[in-house]
Amino acid sequence: MTPQEAARELEAIRAHRSDARKERYKRSKLRRYRNELVALHRMGANYHELSFWLRCEHRLRADPSTIRRYLIQLPELAGNEGMDDAELSQG
């Protein structure tokens, strides 16, 4: 293998590994129910109740902590972080 071939091969390996390291994002399964989750949360539903609602009404299993992380990052619920930890412990 010549030095030029080795350099090209090394560059190909590094490019492949770079692509493999890139973080891939997928859409949340909660996205379809965003409006309902926000409305129920604003009405006072805690994360365990929201998890139960998703399981019963939409046959979707989601852990309360997953719902919490999803709702905290929404702009319409920004500023409610103080209550979230207390609500998570309720159930």
C-alpha cells in the first residue's frame, strides 16, 4: 500500500467513524399528544396521572420521568420547573 493509498484509506475510516459518532435525534412519541398533555398538566395532573392517561387512552407506555423531561423543555410550560420535582414524587 502506497502512502497516498494509506492516507486515503485513513481519511475514509475517519469519515466513517465521524458519522457513527454523530448524535441522532428521533421525534418523541409524546409529540402526538403534546396539546392534551399540556392541557392536563395545566389542570393539575401530575406525571403519574399523565402516564396512566397515555396508557389507558392511547395504549402508549411512557415513564413519568420521560413525560416530565418532555414537558419541561416545552416553551409553553417554561417556568414550571420548581413544581416538577415535587409533582414527580406524588403518585
